[in-house]
Amino acid sequence: MKLAQYTLIGLLGLGLFGCDKATKTPTQTTTIKAREPVIAIALGGGGAKGFAHIGVLKVLESHGIKAKIITGTSAGSFVGSIYASGKTPFQLQQIALTLKESDIRDLTLNSQGIVQGQKLQDYVNRHVNNKPIEQFPMRFTAVATRLDDGHKAEFVRGNAGQAVRASCSIPNVFVPATIAGKKYVDGGLVSPIPVKTAQAMGADIVIAVDISARPVGGQPLSMWGLLDQTINIMGQQSINEELGQANIVIQPKVGHLGALDLKASNQAILEGEKAAQLKIRAIEKVIHDFKLSPAAFKAAPKARI
């Protein structure tokens, strides 16, 4: 009888001990941390004025603003490809300051253009260490125009120099680039500043860099400057549409620089630096606001290209 009583008391004691322990177990809550936004930089076309992109990239990196996606049209694809391949903005600056016209000019007698474009292709491949686009440490797209139907072409893999050559092939100046049996010309005809491409690649925030020419009454233009400005006038509607979808627009003051003036590279870089510096607070605010938004607590957007 006593054994049964002791057993009952022991069981009650264990039960009370278990209840006490359960009541003291702290409640664990899981805190979901806001993710960093996927930042893309869309670099527009504009010939040698594209060196301003380097100044923009220098300032952004100096403030800790690092893109995961780079899209480029024409001159933007030239700078963007080398940057996305792993070069620093300071290495880009050194490349720009030592670039000579003879490095990328290969004149030819052809009814479709006077510049072949092979030297440009080889120059880019040399500076990206002959890596194909899909092996770049940063996601990159070069935008060109299909000559057969006028549609936008987005090169996200394959030969980087060839893609840049296609993106830079100004009609009647460059011989159209041929890739897999199709011909391509300058991407500025369909997407002067590839913001939509950046969004399609899964960007949360797009920083657009616009170096396009603007009509200036009474200002004399060279043949190349006239061609550059003509292309931008024709694509003005596309420019406005693309810029309207960007979160931030940086517009370096490079309209006075020649489209083929490689000697003005340092001035273009400085203009890019100045323009980017003016936008740093706005960019930081966009990033801050994103981290407070519902999108920051969801998975990053899936790329559509």
C-alpha cells in the first residue's frame, strides 16, 4: 500500500516538474530580414561620350553601391562588358586613357559600311580575357538591333566581343555584325538606354545613365556628330520611355563632346563623376525605401531573359 502511495506521489511530482518546465520555455520568434535590392545599371549609347559611364561607376562603387546587373547599348555595351567581366572602374579609366583610334578602327571597302568591326571585337575580348558573357562575375547583356526585322536582340551569353560589336554597329558606318547567320546593327535604334532589359533580367532598382545627344540650335556638327544626333532624335521616344521606367537617371553633361573624340576621355569621365555625385543621396534613399517595402521580404524577381 505504501509502495503504491510513493509511486503516485512520484508520478505527480514528475508531472508538476514537466508543467513547470514547459511554462518557462521562452517563445521563439523568427525575424525575417529585408534582403538587399538587386541593382542594375543601364548604360546608354553615345560614342566616345560613353567614357562618362566610367566616372559614374567610379562614384557609385566609392559609395558602396555595387550593381549585380549591367546592361549596355552601343558605347554602353563597350564599357559595360569590360566592367562586368571583373575590371574595376580605375582599370577601366586606364583603358580609356590609353585607347587609340587605331586600336579599334579597321577601315574597309564595303557597300554596307566603312568600318569592319573585327578590331573592336578583338579589343573587347582581349580586355575580358576572352571569357564568354555567361562566365562574367556580373550579369551582363549587350543590346543590338536585328537587321532583318528591326527587333531588339539581347545577348546574355556567348562571345562578348562579338556581342559588343553588334551593339556598336552604327548603320552605314560599321559593316553589320553577323552572328549565327543573322545580321545585327546598333542597339540604339531600338533601345538607346536599356532599362527594360535590366528589368527583364530581374532588377529591383535600375540606375540609367543617359549620354544621348540633344539637338542644340546653331551648334556646328561634324559628320559623326550629326549621325550620332540623328540616331538619338529618331530614338527620342524610346529614350523617354526607357528613362521613365528607371528609378534613377544620371545625365552627364557631355553633349559638347565629340562622338568620336577619344582624346576627350578624361573630360567625359570627370563629367560622369560630377553627375553621379549629384545623385548619390537619391540613390541611397531609393535603396532605403526598398528595404522598408514588401518587396524586400520576398524572393528576388526571376529573370525573364
